[in-house]
Amino acid sequence: GCTNTLREAHRKSIYKTKEAKKIRFYVLSRYMEYLRNYDKVLERSFPGAMRVYRVFADGIRDFMRDTKEYFKIIRILNTPGLGNKFDKLLRREIELYIDMPKDMRKVAPVLLISALPFANYVIFPMAYMFPRHMLCSHFWTLQQKSEFNLLILKDRLSHNRPVFRHLQSQLNFLRNHHLYDCWADVLGKLGSGLQPSIEEILKCKELFMSEPYHLFYLSHNHIFHLVKMHDVHRGWFRRTRLADKAFLLKQMDKAIMREGGVHNLPVDAMRRCCSIRGLNPATLKNEEMIEWLEKWITVSNQVDKECYSLLLHAPILLGYNAPSNWILIYPPK
């Protein structure tokens, strides 16, 4: 019995020595470090699977953040009270209000299918392989965002020429109108590669308040290309959707001015603002973007609900001959 007691005491004394504690601390710290870096271990062992995991983990986090903010914006807009509730929103919030419904519709099939048993093993790799078509921008890398946004803008800009042709086709209808000469000059300049002045454009504002250029009078084909040009949902009530888009463009312009004007926009926000309004910013200097956006806002300030059609045609009137747009649509061979 005495021997066993001495043996037990000896074991405890070894267990409690400083050396033993250092060893235990070392082992424990290495174990914790291994756990912290386990994702790197997995990435080395299963690089493809981890890339997919990161894309969806980061994407879901960003998507959920913007979804929560979107519903907060909806609550603000639905709060009873007088006045224009959009005056309470930031430019970025209005952009989010426009984009999130499209993003939610696009991502919904992937998220719903992934909830089915074992379906995530199929749908996630597929979505990862075709991110532009199956996922929204929350799930894209920085390189993909740059590439895909240019492709989307290129598709929109491809409808500029048909819209311009529709504007030209109605010129004869205005032959007896007192603004005929001024409008013919504007169209002639656009057709010959020149840029009409803001004063010339605004002088023709009246033409967009009645036949032939008011939204109500535009042909179905003209409306089709306008919808595509502004990336508006192609469902029912296209004229109403276009009017809503013009209203939101004007609200974004007002928000820019509330926040200090175009000069105060961060460069990324400035590029996004140009893209939304139909100008390719990829090859533009900051000064060029500022100048163009200020012209846009000058036109926007003169627009009301009676002439929303003018703002919807502003990408043509202000950017049809922009070199950056032509380079994107017709790249040099």
C-alpha cells in the first residue's frame, strides 16, 4: 500500500511540474493553431470544393446583409406620412431598392433547389461554373463583377441604335411643329457623330410631353428596345415599368445632389452611376465622368412626370456618340 501511495504521488508530482505544464501548453496551442488554419489544410487538400464553399459562404453573407437592408428600405417607403419618402434615402439605398428584386429572382432557384436532399452537391457546382446566369453579383469575384458588368452594359448599349432609329423615324410627323428645325438639328448631329448641347436638348423637351415621343405614343418595338436599354423587367405593363424607372433615375439624381454633388462621389460609385445611365466608364477619366454626370443631372432637373420619356432617352441624347460606348459595342479588330 505504501509503495502504491509513493508511486501515485510521484505521478502527480511529474504531472504538476513546470516542464509538464509547458508541454501541455505547447500541445494545446499547436492544436488550436491547427484548428484555426484548418480551412487552409482543406484548401490544400480539396481546392475545388473550398473555392465553391467560399464563394457561397461569402455570397450568402453579403446577400443576407443587402436583403435585410432592402426590407428596411421597403418599411421606410411604406411608412404612412406626407412627402416624397425617397428624399429620406441615400443614393446607394435607391440603387439597392432597384437591384435587389432582380437579384432575389435570379438567385431564388439555386437557393430553393439546394434545400432539397443532396441537391446542393449538384446545384452549387453548376452555379459556380455558370455564375453570370445562375447567381447575382453578391456571389461574383471582383474580376467577374468587372467582366460581367461590362457584358451586361454591352448588351444594353446594343439597343441604342434601334432606339435612335425610332427617334429618327418620327421626324416627318413633326414637320409642321415649331420645334421641327431644332429637333432635326439635334438628330442630325447625333447621326453624324457630334454631341448636341444641353440647351438644344432641353429646348426640345416639349416633344416628349405629347405625340410622338411621350411614353404613351411610342411604338411597341420602340418600347421593347427602351426596356432592354434600361434593363427593365420585360413583363406586363412595360410603359408603367419604364415610367417607374425614370422616376427612380430622377430620385437617384436628387440623392446625388443631396449628398454633395457628383464631385463627392467615390470613384467606384461614379463608375456605377455612369453605367446605370448608359455610359461605359471603363476607359474614362474621373473628370470625364464628372462632366457627363453633371450634364445628365442638368437634364434630369428639368424633367417631371409629364416628360419622363426625355429622361429615358437621355442615354441616346447624351451618350450615343460617346467613344467609350462605341469601343465597347464595336471593339477594334
